[in-house]
Amino acid sequence: MSINDLTENIIGAAIEVHRAIGPGLLESAYEECLCHELRLRRVPLVRQFRLPIIYKGLRLDCGYRLDLLADNKVVIEIKAVAEIQLIHQAQLLSYLRLGHWSVELLINFHVPVLKQGITRLVSNFQE
């Protein structure tokens, strides 16, 4: 599955979750529901993927965890906040750089219409 097809599938799953349960819940609830929806769609994923930092050849586990990693290609970060801050986007770009991935979806479920809460970040994209 191409990255574009994968992100389209993930966004469709997130929209389905948002339609079913709406805004106002905790991030953990959205993560659980989105994982279930992605499994129904047969999207391979890892929850709470540990992301170490490699510093001068030393692997450091600094406690960074991705919410979801879909098909080892797309990082998914789930939020349930009133407003996405620049620090959220900076954090996600760091994840892309550290993990050598090219696409990340930031999905904020705390919006009336989910389309307003989806940000696709791309770094060094190659299909």
C-alpha cells in the first residue's frame, strides 16, 4: 500500500471514530477506538512505539513514544486539545527526523468537524 493510500485509509478511520463518539473525550479513548478501526481495515500498526535517540553512537531511551506507527511508514499522533500549538508540530517533526520516516498525521479529535483537526506533516517524502 502506498503512503498516500495508507494516509487516506487512516484519515477515513479517524473520521469514522469522530463521527461515532464525537469530541470531548480523553486521548486514550480515541487511541483505543482508532486502533480498533484500523484493525478492522487491516492496517498493520504498533501502539506506543518506543523511539530512542542515537547520540554519538549511543542508543538512549529518553522515554519518547509514538502514539501509533502504521505499517512502519506513517506516524500517527493523537491529540484531544482545544488548539494545536507550534510545539506539537515541532515535536512531530523531531519524531520524523529521529525515526527516518517521511509522513506523520497529527489528529486532534477535540474539534466539531474532524477535517479541521487533521494535519499531515511531510519530511523528505519519497513514494
